[in-house]
Amino acid sequence: MVEDRTWRAWLLTDTPSSRRHAKLAAAYKGWLSFRANSMAMVGLWILIFLVLIAFAAPLLAPHDPFAQNLANRLQPLGSINHILGTDSLGRDILSRLIFGSQITLYIVGLVALIAPITGLLVGTIAGYAGGWADQILMRITDIFLAFPRLVLALAFVAALGAGIENAVLAISLTAWPPYARIARAETLTIRSSDYISAIRLQGAGAFRIITKHIWPLCISSLIVRVTLDMAGIILAAAGLGFLGLGAQPPSPEWGAMISEGRRFILDHWWVATMPGMAIFTVSLAFNLLGDGLRDVLDPKDNEK
Amino acid sequence: MLGLMFVTFVIGRVMPIDPVLAIVGEQATKATYDAAYEQLGLDKPIIVQFALYVWDVIHGDFGKSLLTARPVAEDIKRVFPATLELATIGVFAGIVLGVPLGVVAAVKRGSWIDQIARVVALVGYSMPIFWLGLMGLLIFYGILGWVGGPGRVGIFYVDIVPSVTGMILVDSILDRNWTVFKDALSHIVLPASLLGYYSLAYISRMTRSFMLEQLSAEYITTARVKGMSESAVIWRHAFKNIRVQLITVIALSYANLLEGSVLTEIIFSWPGIGSYITTALLSADMSAVMGGTVVVGLIFILLNIFSDLLYKVFDPRAK
């Protein structure tokens, strides 16, 4: 306990002794105010839980998610051996949900990497270079923004062929333009500030200025935006899966599972209901987390 | 606009399906294949092909659908009113319920109404629309039997009223055929309230944040100090100032509904543009996909321009 209290005191100091100390102290204060937001904490716990499930899937799942047992098909909720019942091919729904969490995390993780990085690159280059490069890059961004997202993603998947990787690519392609806009706006305000001029006078090149001085400042607003977009990404991926354009059967992707259960919805409602609950829980968690993060990282508009 | 068409064009070109083979079939001779190839203009340079495509689209020619063997433009004209009907009712419900909810939530901040508005919005942002639709069908159609099932009208009423606008509710009123009207109404209630819920979530959330911003402004305090009644402060002062922002939000959510209708239409077997595009996609009907995408994109852009125009009308500063 003594150890703990001194750590706290060190972290909450008003007179940091070094740069790293100041950074850590700021992060800790942010964490404290984040922790005070109980809804955001709920979101965080759900997501931690999801990650654990995804990693421990082979240990947790009571059955093989692909093992078919036609004698045992469409078992209701609460059957012995199959708590959440079985689907039309007699596969255990609980096990499929557990393995499906891996796919969901995989999709969300990839999109959350590809889209913001693309947006960051395009936005900072456009904002920093200005002139015709800015014009062209922003026109391209506008074109992508002009499409309804799902329709564009549909068209892309059609062009690339159905599959998880292509769904990820299609969703990323439709998701990057807002990030480019944000990054550009930030770059424009940073670019003309005094400290950038100072570094330039010291002889720093464009590459160094962008990577070392502009990117770090864009990151926090991008992270907030990404977390808030995660729910949308999950819903889009599930939608593509539902339409049969995302993950292909027999993969236990949640959207595809709903689409499978849709055929029996009137008689065997749980087959489609359970994966829907899973999607809802995860995207709700991301929304709660995003709201909380916005309050911490973006104090300027915490009332939205 | 040109960019939009270019993207769709490129998508159409990189599609891994040979359009010629789709027309002439596997068994065709080399000569037939070449003839069809030339007829489609695929032998010309890609820039020329694009120019030709743009030329055709400007003249309202989207090519022919492989699936229905009819011109795509005609198909779209047929399916679009169904989507329009659905989305319009949806966004209307969203405005009627969402705006007051947002205003009240902002005025009575922290009250139970505010909490309800918050939950409504959160659920709306997190729920997969196709799943909610399925659950709606299961409960209200499957178990309770309160509403009509999938499709626009029951099977006995198909094509009974003459199609004037293509919107079946309007058509049945024009025809004074109340049986069909009632049936169509019971079919549209569920998908429309589904879409309505999603625009409600968005509109109420945005209304709330706009109102909060206004209510904390100094002129509101001044008005209150003057002794103005609370309702006058809220509606005549604060609300008047958020009208402009609201219009943009509503235009946006209308556009989003057109998009959200893709999944909704599939669930409810609603013969609108969303299910048209999806069916075309799954059967590799290239010109139908391109045509549908261009039309939806066009509406998107038009709605944006429209809201910009209204902006100028309502906000003198923007002139």
C-alpha cells in the first residue's frame, strides 16, 4: 500500500521532474477521469472480455464450431450440451459465437489500421503541401464521400469478389475519407504555427516535420474518431456478411450466422437472435468507450 | 459527379466477370464472341469507353440489365418509388419524434427524458438494422400478427391499383381503393418504423447537442432576464437558431435512409432500389449495379446541394 501511495503521488504531482514524468502524469489523470465515467468503463470491460474470449476461443468453446451433426439440428435454447442451441446443420451456436469473435476482432482491427493510416497520409500531405496536390487529393476524398458507404462497399466487394479480406478492403476504402478531412484540418492549423516555422528554420525537411511534429498532434483526434467509428465498422462488416458478400460459410461470422438463421426465424428464432445480440453488445461497447474517450481526449467539445 | 461516374465505371471494369461471355454464353464461337465484344465497344481505348458511358448516362441510358432484359433506367424508374415511399415515411417519423425529443432532452438535461433519449440514440447507433428488422418481423408479424409480412402488399392485392406515381399508398388513394390502401399500410408500417427509428436516434441526438450549444449562449440569459417566458425562449430564440443546422442533419439522415434501405429492403423483400442493386450484384448484372450506384450517388449529391441551398435561404450570414 505504501508503494502504491507513493506511485500515486508521483503521478499526480504538479511539478513533473522530466518530460516522461509529465507525460505519464497527464496520462494518469486522463485515466482517472476516464475511470470516473462508469458507462465508458462498462464498454472497456466488455471489449477486454471480448479480446480474452477471442484469444481463448479453442479452450472456451465446448464444441468444434464446424462439426455438423444433422441428427441434432435446430436444438432449442438451454438444451443439454448446447446452451444456446444448434443451427440448421447441428453446429453448436455458442461455440460458433465464440469463434466468431475472432473474425470480428480481425475485421475491426484491420480496418482500424488501414483506414486511419490512409486518411492520415492523404490528409497531412494534402494539408502540408497545399496547392494543386491539396486540390487533387481533396477532390478524390470528396468523390468517395459522395457515395453512400454501404452501396460503395457493396460495389467494391462485387468487383473484388466476396471474402473477409475483400470486405475489409471495401470497408476501409469507404471509411478513410473522413480521417483525411480531419487530418487535413489539423495540419492546416498546425502548419502555420510558430513552432513549425522554428523547426523549419533549424533545417528540418518536410518529411521530418510531417512525421515528427504533425502526426503526433493529429493522433488523438483520429483515435477518438476511430473508436466511435468501430461500431459502424462492425455493423458494416456484419451487413456484408448478412448479404453473403463478406465472410463465406462455413465461417462463423456473426452477420453470416444471422443470414443463415433468417430462414428459420419464425420457428427457430434463437438461431438468428443470438449472433445479433453479440453484434449489438460489441458495437454498444465501442460506442460507450468512444464517448468516454472523447470526453477525456477532446475536452473542447465534451458536450455533444 | 464525373468522379462518381468514373469510380463506378472503374468498379464495373475490374469486376472479375467477362461481360461478353455473360451475353453470348459458354458455347459461342470465336466470331460471335468478337462481334459481341465489338458491339459493347470493349475494343476501344478505355478513355473513349468512359466518354461513351458518360454520354449514355447523360442521355438517361444506363445500358441493359442482364437479369430483367430491360433497360436499367426503366428498372430503376420502377423500383425507385418504393424506396422513396419507405424512406420518406421513415424520415418523417424521425423528424416528428426526434426533434421534440432532442429539444426536451436538452432543456431538461439530466432528467429521465434525457436518459431515454440517450438510450434511444445509443441503441440506434449500435443495433444492426437487419437484425432489428428480423426481430420486428418475428414479433409483430410472426407472433402477434399485427402487421403485414414481407413485400409491399399481400399477394392478393398485387397490381390491382393502376400505377401512377409508383408509390402504392398514393396510388391506392388516387384509385380510392381503401382495401389495398389498408393492406399496403400494414405492410409499410414495420420497415418504415424501423428506418424511422434510426433517423430518430440520429436526429434527436443532434438536436439535443445543437440546443445545448444555443441554450448556453449569452443572448438566452438576456432573454430570460428580460422576463420572457421559458417556452418563448426555447422555441422563438434557441430553436430558431438551430433550424439551419437541423436542415443539414435531416438531409443527411434522409440520404442515410436511402442507404440503410439496402439491408431493410432485403429483410422485408421490399422491391426498392436497395434490393435491386443487391440482387444485381449477386447475379453479376454489371450495368444494373453501375446504374443503381450512380443513381444513389446522384441523389446523395443532390440532397447535399439542396441542403446547402436551404442553408442560404435560412441563414442570411451565408450569403
